[in-house]
Amino acid sequence: MDYTQTLNEFCDYLKKIEAYSKVNSLLFWDSMQKIPKAGSPYRANTRGVMAAELFQLQTSGQMRRYLDQLTPVQDKLSDFHKALLRVSRLTYEQNAGIPKELFQEFEGLKAEAMDAWDTAYKNNDYDYFEPYLKKLITLSREITKHLPFNHEPYNALLNLYEEDISTEALDKMFGEIKAAIIPLIKQISDKQTSNPANRLAHRPEFLSRYVPKAAQEKLCLRLCKILALDESKAMLYETTHPFSFTINTNDVRFSTRYDEHDFASAIFSTLHEAGHSIYSLNIPEELNETILGGGASAGFHESQSRFYENVIGRGYEFVSLIYNDIMECLGEYIGPVSLQEMYEGFNYVTPSLIRVEADELTYTLHIIMRYEMEREFINNGVDTARLPIIWNEKIRDYFGLEVPNNKLGILQDIQWSAGRFGGFVSYALGNVYNAQLLNNIKKEIDFNGLVSRGEFHKINEYLKERVHKYSQLYTAAQQIKMITGEEPTPKYFIDYLTEKFSKLYLN
Amino acid sequence: MDYTQTLNEFCDYLKKIEAYSKVNSLLFWDSMQKIPKAGSPYRANTRGVMAAELFQLQTSGQMRRYLDQLTPVQDKLSDFHKALLRVSRLTYEQNAGIPKELFQEFEGLKAEAMDAWDTAYKNNDYDYFEPYLKKLITLSREITKHLPFNHEPYNALLNLYEEDISTEALDKMFGEIKAAIIPLIKQISDKQTSNPANRLAHRPEFLSRYVPKAAQEKLCLRLCKILALDESKAMLYETTHPFSFTINTNDVRFSTRYDEHDFASAIFSTLHEAGHSIYSLNIPEELNETILGGGASAGFHESQSRFYENVIGRGYEFVSLIYNDIMECLGEYIGPVSLQEMYEGFNYVTPSLIRVEADELTYTLHIIMRYEMEREFINNGVDTARLPIIWNEKIRDYFGLEVPNNKLGILQDIQWSAGRFGGFVSYALGNVYNAQLLNNIKKEIDFNGLVSRGEFHKINEYLKERVHKYSQLYTAAQQIKMITGEEPTPKYFIDYLTEKFSKLYLN
């Protein structure tokens, strides 16, 4: 049978789907701008209509027919067409099977649960949130019955964020990380407490000095230039929550926030979102303007943002490179700070209770404990009243800290109230992927030299050619294998952390 | 036959159409923001897909069936449902009949012609633009054959902007305006030239003094407050071309531009766009969230913007009201200017060549001459090489001025290059409508008193109850008749201009 005609029609159909995706992105971007507040529920209506149109296209009988007709001939297709088919099928299977009533009940519940979480968080009142969390877990477990998965239901949720990831792979990965990092944290922590006079025992005071927004903004715009971001294609904005939006191949909008008593926050948010943006801009047009343009996975996207934020941004070469810019823009406010103090300040680590404030060393453990809890309650259910106890035990085990109240514990994140079970692992995978990629990069180019000399055109171009150009053509794990020659492994991440923080804290 | 089911389905179908309209508005709004330039062609793709989806819904076989099934029972319907049917039918008839090839040829031509116009304008080279204009006229004439109209083809184009308007009505209206205003302009002009020492003989110099953007912006934000605009529903922005966008019932975004050597421009653009915005915000939700939410017509919308810009904004009471604000915000830049000087400066009139810079008195004649030319060349065709000669003759007849070159003449407007024949009249109709409404308003409320005291909540509320609440429930002409008891007539506009400018210039 000649499938060319069908394939062409399928591609046209996908172009339409992509146009709707882009519209949905743009509507969401718009909702985060400085716009009239009272219009919000009406904007939600418009977004609802567009999201429903997109959903309809992704799960239609027409889509089913395309999948049925093309799957039998998929081996004859190019990698590009294979990928279109693979991703369309995944989206279809992850959506078409969920009963409409269940879907709507879950959507309604999420809206209520987020409000309830907000109240519970403010009042440090887990009991108030508990029935919502219970229901969210129950419905999520129900939903997994209508999703494709191997071995255990939690894999279905993980796969919404990371194609083909499994608890089997994650258990191994996270087990190795825990085995290496928990002792390292303890060593550093012991050293900090044993010698409180040491300057690395406390967060340097200059990091909290007052720096007006305008000065921070000036610096962040310079950082974009340093990273070789082209303003005609990528623009930096200010929003309450930093993000990066790909509107199209040549239109990426990212943002940071300015805390006048924590200037480093704006710097590292800018670098993080710039990393997402560089990845997006580097995806070639022939993929970027299709359903394959969103990057390999949430975790892989996170690997690129964290590469620019942590590997580059918190590295000694980069801090040296931007030191003069920092002092020119912020010097009058932060006072005299040496390059070494700056570098150490940006890399201050300590066990802490709050994930979003955690440093590069301890961050991944915050993710792992959430993964472990989610896996248990999605697969086997749970007495939700007991969850804070489990939470607090894990904090004690991993960090040696006591959780004084639920606001600083289980209530700290909004994600669960939004029904996002399975999404946290992306952050950990990002760290693992980028360390493995870094190890490879250093074999192929003079990475530290390029950073030291600020040759970001070359770095970005290298990443485009070796990494970014694949976007979602293959899964994240396949790409890691293709690029580095090894399956995803946490060993380079462990080595990276061990080397960097031993040098800083244990010498 | 029971039509209730069909009517409900029709209403649901229209809700979807309206959602697409809103998306298209928002995409257009976005394109005017500070966003990455290089993304423009891709954004155009997305807009193209969404516009095509909207067009498809408006002209589908499904729509045809709704119209066929509901038209026979329309007399039984409520005014609201009648209007939905009327406007849907009009949109259908104005779009469904145009052959696809012709439509696409015209769309393509417009894009080319706008580029050609841009070059021709910069080089003052009408010959370069002429072949494009010729083709635009030819294709527009061809398109009118596929549109509904009475008597003459030009009516078809007029009706794209103003439902049910005809050259018959406009000839009468414009004839009366010309008969009254041309002599008045001549009288004032003669007086200005006869006594060049008189302070009204020249544009006051303070209007051109340097005023930094920040000071102007401060003033314009105050003006929004004075007009009782609620920032949670309507926000002022800055763009190259001022506009007002209705995103939804509670989300109206309007803009102004800041010329640092013409502060009055920002003030009156703000008032003009605020007028559009107040109209939009005053349209009740049950209409605003439907296809009837866009106001009665382009001309009627323009009547409301010009009401706030000219009738209110350039009136003595309003200038008195805001005088202190102007001096507080701008005084250090414009120097000492008395209230009387300010009022006279804002109302400085003189015959001039450029429409967009024309004053309240002469502006309408610029529109009338375009109307006369369009009517002739759309109905009967034209040797386009002769159009500049015709243009220049009209300028001589109406204003007593010589056109030194085509850049200051026929090339000045972008509209024709965009194929917008028939759209200019809205501006003239706006002036006619608002003067007629003003005459009525003054009978019903203490208008001048309310403006003097700055009681804009009351003015806006009055306009909502008496005018704005109808939106597109009836045609503009029907509403003028309903509200004022008279058919649209230019006599109040003529009286208004004669009284105002005789007092200023001829006493």
C-alpha cells in the first residue's frame, strides 16, 4: 500500500496541532504579563476553548486512523517521521483513554486543591489540606488505570514528563546518588558546625545586602549578552515566577525576578532560564516548528537550564568572567567583595529544609525523597495523615535536620496540590544528564577555556551540533547514549559534586 | 417546527467563533508588544492558521444550515437572537462568496502593496506605487461582484465597516458638511493670514517644547484615573501606534505614544483610546462575550473615542479640570502657560495637508475627499496616473492649499495600500454621531457640570445605560434613531463646530 498520501496528510494535521500548541503557549505567556486582573476568568474561558480544541485534535478518530495506518509501515519511515508517529502515539495514549468524567473531576479537584493548599500553607495547617491530597492521590491512581505503563502504575505518571523512564532506572540512579551524597553532606555539615568561625560556616552577609532592582536588571541584561543571546530572538522579561516560553523558532521569551535583598537569585534565575532558551533557540527550525520542537523531555530541558545555571554559572571560570560586570553594576551596593568570596558565596552549601532554596549539592536529595514518597502512595495508596511523619523522617535521615512545622515540611511545595505527581524527578534527571554531557564536552572542546574567555557563541554552537539539534527526535535516554556512548548514569554527577564541594569545603 | 434545539446549537457554535476572535485579537495585540523581532514571520504563520480557522467557522456549510433553518423563524426570536442571526448572516455573505483564488490573490497583493507603498512614500515616488494601486482597485472591484450591495459596488465595501450605510446617505451628509465647513475654514484662514500678529494665527510654541516621556506618562496615567478607568479592567500601555484592544469583558488594553516634542499628542491619543476602551468596558457581559460585543460599527466606535478625545478632551470644562495636573506634571518643561492659552493651544486650527495631523475642524474634509475619490474609482474605475491630480484639486478646493509633492498628498496614508477602501468614512461618521448624541446628552444630564467637577463615573454610567449597552444589538443608524429620536444627521456636528470655532476664532 502506498502510504505517502496518508503521511502527508498526517504531517499537515500535525502542523495544525502545533499551531494550537503555540497559541496555547502564547495565551499562557500573556496571562503572566502585567495585564488587567479582572479579565482572568474570561481569559481562562478562552484558554479552555483552545486547550479543548488541541485535545480534540490530539485524540480524535482521525488521529487514531493515522496511527493505525502508519504504525504498520513505521520501519520504512525516516527518523523524523518515526518520531512524529512515536510522539503522536504517546500523546494519544496518554489522553484518549481517560474517561471524560474522571478527567473533569480531576481538573475541578486540582483547582480546589490549589486554593486549599494556599490556605493550609499560610496557616501551617496540614489537616486542612489532607482530604484534598487524599482525593488527589485516589484520582491519580484511578487515572493511571487508563494510561499505558510497564510494571507499576507510578511509571505511567513518570512517563507524562519523561518518556520511557522507569522506577527501575530511577531506583538505581537515586540509590547511587544517596549513597555518595548523604555522607558528603554530613561531612561538610559537621565541618561547618565544628568550626563556626570559618567563613564557609555561614552564608556570606554580602549576598543579602540591598541591591535595587534597576542595578540587578542592568547586570542581568549584560549576562544575556555575555551568553551570546540575540535580542532579536530571545528577550528577558520580569515576572513573579521565572520561566522560559518558546513562542516559535525565533521568538523565545524568558524571565527572572528581582529580590532586592538577594541579588544572586536574579542572576541564577536569569542563567537558568537562559539555558532553557538557548536550548529552544538551538533546535533547528524543521523540528522547532513541529510537535517535536519542545526538547527531548522535561528532564532534558532541565539539564540544559541547570547546565547554564550551575555547571557554567556557579563555576569558577564564569564567576571570574563576570566578576567585573557584577562589581560595576552592583559594587556600590554590595561593597568590596573579592572574586574568591564571590565564588564561595555563590557556592555556599548547607543542609536545609526548603527545596527551592536548596544549593547545588543538597538539591537532588529533596527530589529523591519526593520521588520515594510519590512512588509509594501512587502504587500502594497511603494513610495521608501519616505523610508528614514520613516526610520528617526522610529529612532527618538525609540532612540530619528536624522539621519544626509542616509549612517548612510537607506543605512547602505547590506541585502536589496541582496533581503533578511524577514531575519532580525532571529536576534530578536534569542534574544527572548535564554532568554526563559535561564529561563528554570536556573531552571534545576546551570547555573551561571557552568559558573563561566568554566565547559563548562557540559553546552554544557546539551544544547545538552535538546535543540540541535532536530535540524530541529521540528520547532523552537515547540521546544521552548517542552523545556520550553510555546509558544515563549518575556517576559523573556524583564525581562532579564530590570534586567541586570537597575542594571548597573539605580541604 | 421546534427551532429551540437549532438555536441552542447555533449559540454554542457562535461561542466557539467568539473564542477564536478573541484569540486572534490577542495574537494581534501580542505582535504589537516589545517582543523578539525575528519571530515575526512565524507568528504570522500562527495567526494565519487561527484566522483561517475563524474564517472556516464563519463560512462553513454548518453556518449556512443554521442561517437557512433560523431565518424563516427570525420574527419569533428575541432581539438578542435576531442580532446574532443578522450579524452572522452579514459576515457569511461578506466572506463565503469570494472565490478562494481571488481572496488569496488580494491578500498576497496587499502584502506586496504595503511594502511598495513604504518605498514609494519614503522616495516620494507615486509612479512606483501606481501599478499596485491600480491592481488593488481592479481586484477590489472584482471582489465587490461577490459581495451583497444595493445600487452601486462601493456600497459593498462601505458595508464592511458600517452596516447598512449607503452613498445616498453619505452624499447628503457630506454635502451638508462641506457646504457649512469649507466657508468656515476659509473665514478662519483669512483671519489668520490677515493678522499674523494675533496669537491664534500660529500654533503656540509651548506645544512643541521638550517634555520627557516619563513626565508625559505620569500625566496620562492621571488622566486614566480622572476618566474613572479601573486599572483592574483597563490598562494603558505604550506602543508605536496607539490603539485599544478588547481582550474580554474585563480586559481592555489601550495605548498611547510619547513624542517628546509634542506632549499634546500623548494626551489626546490617551483620551481617544480611553474612549474606545470605555465603550468596550460598558458593553454588558451578555453581549461582550458574544459576536455582538464589538460595538455597533467602526463609525460608532469612533464616535465614542472622538467623544472623549474632542468633545470632552478639547472642551473648556475638561481642560480646566486637568489644567493643574498638566502643570504639575509638565510645568517645569513647558513653562508658564495660562489656562486660556492651554485651551486655545489644544484647539488651534488651520487648513493643512496631512490628515492625521489635522485639527477637529478640518479633519472631516480630509475624509470626505477620500470618500469621493474611492467612490468614483471603485464604481467606475480610473486611470490611476490621474489620481494625484484629482487629489491635489480637492485640496485646493477644500483648503485653498497647494500640494507640493505626493508624499504630502496622495501617498500620505497607508490605508489604500492595505486595500482598505471604504474604511475612512468611519472617522467622519464618528464625528457626526457623537455630535448628535451630545445634543441629546445635554438635554438629559448636566453634562458640562459633570465634566467640570470630574464626575466621570456618572458620565460613563450614563453612556452605558443610554448608549453603550446596545453594542451591536442594532445597527449604528438604528441606535442613533432610538437614542436621539432622529435619523443620523450632520446638523449637530455642523452646529457644534460652527459655535465652537466661531467663538474661538471669529469673535
